[in-house]
Amino acid sequence: MVNQKDIRPKLEELGFKNVANVYWNASTPRLYEEIIRRREGNIAHLGPVVVRTGHHMGRSPEDRFIVKEPSSVEKIWWGSVNKGIEEEKFMNLFYRLQAYFQNKDVFIQDCYAGAAIDYRIPIRVITETAWHSLFARNIFIQVRTREEEQDHHPEFTVINVPRFHAVPELDGTSSEAFILIHLGKKIVLAGGTSYAGEIKKSVFTMLNYVYPQESVLSMHCSANVGDKDDPAIFFGLSGTGKTALSVDPNRRLVGDDEHGWSDQGVFNFEGGCYAKVIRLSKEAEPEIYECVRRFGTILENVSLDHDTRRLDLDDASLTENTRAAYPISHVLSALRVGVCGHPKNVIMLTCDAFGVMPPAAKLTTEQAVYHFLSGYTAKVAGTELGIEEPQATFSACFGAPFMALAPSVYAKLLMEKIQTHEVKCWLLNTGWAGDPYGKAERIKITYSRALIRNILNSALDKGEFEKDPLFGFMTPKACEGVPHEMLNPRNATSDKARYEQRARKLAADFKENFRQFKDDTSKEVVDAMP
């Protein structure tokens, strides 16, 4: 606890009065002590802290709402992704929260979003638990000095209260859990769920609202850069390998999940990483593996032997969505400043479970925008409750749940930046090629890394290509380190007739999904459809 007299007036401005102890910008060791003292988690071998998130082991999209208020109501992409809630409902719940915090301890982390100084946004995360405060400290950019602490005036505030539950009949929520985003007040209320990703993604939603209005493209992507000043960005949904493939010991990691692309270049939104760790392999992903075993890392729902304190990263008995949150400084290859130039290559990742997509394909600018708007991947059995066989899924801009504005806003910015900076664009399938899930093995990560290596050193671009007759993109005929028969899935399949059936079905799914974007998209992009 430090400087309570300095922070209490700032809390009172939010209506929080008569709180008990205030832990303001508590350090990682201090938060560890509170986590253990309050029995919020356990310490594992070598020092990571293991926590459980209870009933909610992932995001709750049905419980997320954006407040309908004058400053933003005409700009929001309303629909199934961004559901509205009345401002009166928000305020009533907020008033109850203010009363809830009376005589309770409060944890506060003042930090920043946006590594680029010109676009840095100060944020404040207020939590009722020590481990969520440590999560915020790990994920966002930390305030480093006493002077910064005093000069910090938050533009965004996230109030996280896992033990406070909404009353759906009173509050207009879908359940006892709630994530309410007020873009006018720049306040997020999150409660009824302990899943820490709600903190991270609610801030991302606010950034996705603010930055594009300043001509900065906000992106759900990872980024790295090589010694030749050749940045690359990797778009991809969860499970496609975005984090694993961007962490490369031969390149510097800019960030693993959220970035902006301004007129000056690419910058990380965050100061940490939030990686899926189910079945994490020391051999396949050595750098991330070491991050999971370090002091300061938070492990959500990872199996722990309570006698030996050893981790079992292969145990999915609680959830497939086991997570690690750690500061980017844990990654030895990280570029700590979080800023680089304009990308030379844009790589769009998909995990195709139908064996239709090639391991790699070269895209035109229009095809890249088409696949960006489509945001295709596939869900396979075990990833979500109720999924027993592969399902195609589309998420606009590779992150629809976090896009506050219409997808066309982000797509237009992407096209402008690709054209202005003459960026090469690629599609990379990390799923199955030729035969589908259940009939063949997933593409080895060593092959995906070889393809990326040859993309980034321009070797793949200099080789021969052939046009896919259905999707129209260009597939390479050869790539060092990858069996040539894999590169064209039509050659890799064991049953060409069934392959063509799956391909036509997937192309039809693409077309059906894209109907929602046709009216706001240029003819050239529409013509890039299969």
C-alpha cells in the first residue's frame, strides 16, 4: 500500500468512498504476497502463480454490451456482436458497485495502452482481487517512475469485480456476468466472471473505437521484426498459431496480440502476452515454454500437482483454454520498445480443418482485404462445448468480437496502408491440408515456420506459383523445408472427389458470409470471392 492520500481523491471522483486498504501500483512481489494471503492462487514450481477462474473459463460474448449514449451511438457496428444497453441501466449498476466497494480493499494499476508515445493512452484498472491487478500489470504498459505515477491521468478506466453479480431482470443483462462498455465516459464495468481476458479485450474494444478515427488501423495481430528492419504482422484467430509463430528466436517480437498501424509504423498496444498453453511443448515452442515457468507469470486453469507443485500443461480437464499472462520482458527475443516500421509482409493465419486451404498462398491486395473481412478459421471437436465435428467460422477483421466500428472502416484503412507501403500479403494455413481433421495429421509447426522463414527472406516470392482454380490465389510449387506434395492440397488428398466436395462447400460458406459486406466494399474486393 502506497500513497493512499494521493489516490483516494481520485477514487472519490468515481464515486468510490469509504474503501478500506488501497493497493496502488503494487509491485509484482507485493501482489504475490496478497494473492497467497487471500488464497486467490497457488505458487507452482519455479514461481508462476496458478489461479482458477471458476465457471467462466473464457470470454462471455453474450454478456458484453456497449452503452447507447449520444457520443458513440451513430458510430457503433450494432448487431449480434455489439449489443446495446441503455445508459440508465449502466448507471444503476454503477451506483450499486460504488456501494459494493465500501469497506473493501481495492487494487489499482495505472498503466498505458499503446507503445508509440504519440498514441499512448493512459488507463486505470481497478480490481477487488490481487491476481487481477497483477494481470493488468503484466498485460499493459507499466508506469515506471514516481513522476509518471503522479502525472498519470487515465482516459480509460476498467472496474473489475468478479464477486459482484448483476441481476438480469433489473440490469437488462443476459446473466449474472456483465461487461458493460461506456465509450462516452470511457469506463468499463466487468463483473460476475473471473476470466481475466475480459479486462484485456474490453480495453482493446475501446482502442478499436478510438484509433481508427485518428487514421490508425487497430489490429488483432502479432508482429515481429528481423535484423534487416523487415517487420511482419500476423493476423489470426485463437488457435491459428498467431503467438507461437511470431515468437522466433531469430527475430524480435514486437507483440503477440494487439497492434496499431499509424503513419509512422506499427506499435504494440500492450506490455505483455496472453498465450494459450494447452499442450505447450518445450521442443516446439521453447521461448513461450520458458515464460510459463517464470516468477510473475499468471497461469489460468492450468493443472497443478498440489504436492510437487509441478504443472501439467497437457491436462485439459478444466478447459482447452488454459492461459498464461506474462510481461513481454519474459520473452528473450522481445523488442522492449514495442515499436517498429511499416511491415514488409502481412500474413493471415487460418486453421482449416477441412483440408482445403493450401499451407501457403500469395494474395493480391484485393484478396488480402477479402480474407481480412472474412476472417476464416475452423473450430474442431474439443475447442468448445457442443462441437463434435469441424465447423467453419468467420470473424470479421480476425477479431469481430472486439471491433466497435463497422468492419469496412478497418478494411479501408488496411487497403490504404498495404497500397501505400507496397506490402506483400500471404495466407497461411496451420490446420490440415489435403485430407480433413480426423483423417490426417495437422500441418507440423516446423513446416509452418519454414514457410514463414521463406516468406520473410523473400525466397518463396521468387519461386514458381500456380493459381488455385477455385479461390484464385497463387500457391507455391516448392518451399525449402516443406514436402512439395503438401503445398497443393489437391495433390495431398487421398480422395480427390471428396476434396472437391469439401472445397466447393467451403467456397459457398465464404460467399454466404461475405454477403453482409458487399454493399460497403469495392467491386475489386468483391471480385476476389471464390
